[in-house]
Amino acid sequence: MVLVEEIDDEQPETVASTEAKVDDAKTGSTALSKGFLDKAKDKPLYGPEGSSEGKVDPDTHKAHAEHKMNKEMNENMNRGAKENNGIERPPWYTKEWPKDCQYNSPGCHLDEMDTSAHKSDMHRGFVRDGPRWKEAMEPGVKAIRLSFTQATDEDLAVL
């Protein structure tokens, strides 16, 4: 076992030297005397205009107010999730593209879209057995119009 002891090289101050320092401070010109604040009531520290250190330029007040207003407006514009709700960005995400849901959708993050399908064979039949579907499936068709036919992703794979 090793024993380490720290030795102080400095000698502690004596009570007599401490009292001498206090006496020196009382006799000095910078010493505080009893009741010095009461004397300051007769003669204030600053004139009627106050301290020049406490003045702030009106332009500074204006700049601070504008900054605060801009910050609050941006936060209140429903600009989406902050830091994408902690969800890591997808590998195809472009760093230069606007981030955190530029379409003002709160809490949004980008995932692959769900695919749509018919609820039942009956629903599939309503779409695929109709005259517009049969017209679209004919060979050599130059234009296919499927608006309002309730076609799903499942139907587009067949086309």
C-alpha cells in the first residue's frame, strides 16, 4: 500500500496580519463608510436623463421585435413536424430539397404510398365489366379515359 500526503508550502495568515489589513482598508480613500447610501440620496448618481449605459437605440428595439414576430409567425404557420419527428430521412431524400413537410401538413413524414385495391370481386367487376373498361382494353386505342370509373392500382397494373 502507498500513502500519499500533500504538504502545504504556504504558511497560514495570523490574526494580527488580518486585522492590520482591515485597518488599512478603513483608512484608505476607497473605503466604504457607514451610511454612504444615505448620503447618495442628496446627490443622485445620475442626472435627470439617467445612465447612458441603460439606453437602447430604437432601431435595436425594432430589430428585436421584427425577429420575434418572424420567429413566432414561422412557428405558427403549421410548417410540419420539427426535425421530422425524429424519423430518419429516406435514402432517396435530397438534402437541397425543402424539408420538414413543405406542404404545411403537421407531423408528416414521407413513406411509400399505400396501394389501392378493390374491396371484393364484386367491386372489381363493376369496374372491369363496364363498357369504358372494355373500350380501354381494345387493341390500338389512342386515348384511355378512366375518370370516375373507380379504377385502382390493381386495375392500372392490368392496363
